[in-house]
Amino acid sequence: MIFVQSAQKIGAGLATFGLAGAAIGVGVIFAALILSVARNPNLKDDLFRLALLGFALTEAVGLFALIFAFLILFV
């Protein structure tokens, strides 16, 4: 029984690496947005829309990783 609990905690910890990847992805997206707007300010609105889409998709991956971690722990 103790081995199963240990394996669950290790698995949940490994599943949260997806959250770190999502955080890095969000940073890269908004860094690219800032650089792109600095190069071409006329496209600010279009670039911001694309950045929000990328942000939403990246955060969705992070939330999936969090859900999997909770599933491993509590199911």
C-alpha cells in the first residue's frame, strides 16, 4: 500500500512538469509579442489577437497537466 501511495505522489509530481512548460510557453509568446510590436506597431491589434489565442492554447495544455496530476492523486 505504501508503494502505491509513493508511486501516486511521484506520478503527480512528474505530471506537474507540464505546468512549467506552460509557464515557459506563455513567457515566450508575450516576449515575441513585445518584439513584434516593437518592430511593426501598425499590426499591434492583429498580433495581440494571435498572442491571446496562443496564450489560451498554452494555458489549456497546462490545465490538462494539472487535471492529470489531480487524477493520479485522487482516483
